[in-house]
Amino acid sequence: MELNKYQSLKKPKDKQHHILHLMTSVGNIADVYNNDTDKIGNEELTVMLGDVLEDLTALATLNNITLDTVAGININSYQPNMHNLIDVGDTVTYEKERYIVHDVIGNQLLIANRDKDLVIDINSLRR
């Protein structure tokens, strides 16, 4: 499932509720790992991680931030200003072809030429 689709399906309550629930959920996961990771199954851990994701999603939504933006900036954190170097309308080279940048979301670029429309990671191209 795409992150923004997931986000659109969730209806947040209030910030305080989600912050407290997030801390509880993370604490529960920490308790499991501090005790014995062999005692938890993948299904149970998946549910616990889903609780964390739900609260993170709610907090992002309540602050008008998309999960795609969060993920894009996070994955690009080792080069946090890279997305500031490329703007809509710039020409870039990807796999030896020239493209025009149509949108920049975190570290993701929507690029297009006459033949293709692509979404690529900002680190995979040359200017």
C-alpha cells in the first residue's frame, strides 16, 4: 500500500491522544526486545509496528505533512539539502536520457520527457 493512500484512510483524533499512544506503543516494542525477541512472532510484531505507524500517520496528518514527504526527506537525510538543488522545470539526465522535472517531493522527483514519465530517487541522477 502506498503511504499517502494509507494516510488518506486514517482519521486522526487529537495530537495529545496520538503522542501518548505512540509513546506507549514504542514502549511496548522496547519491552519485547528487552525481554526476549524470540518470544514474539512476526504477526504480533507487525500489529505493534502498525500501531506505531498509525500514530505517526495521525501526527503527520494533524500537521498537514504527507507520509511521502516524511519518507522522502528521511531517506535523503544523509544529503538533507539535495532536494533544494533541483527545482520544477530543471533539466536532468537519468539513464543517459534528458528529462524535465515536474515535481519534487522530498527526495523523489517526477520527471518526464516525450516518451516516459518516471518517479525516481533524487540520488540516482546527474544534473
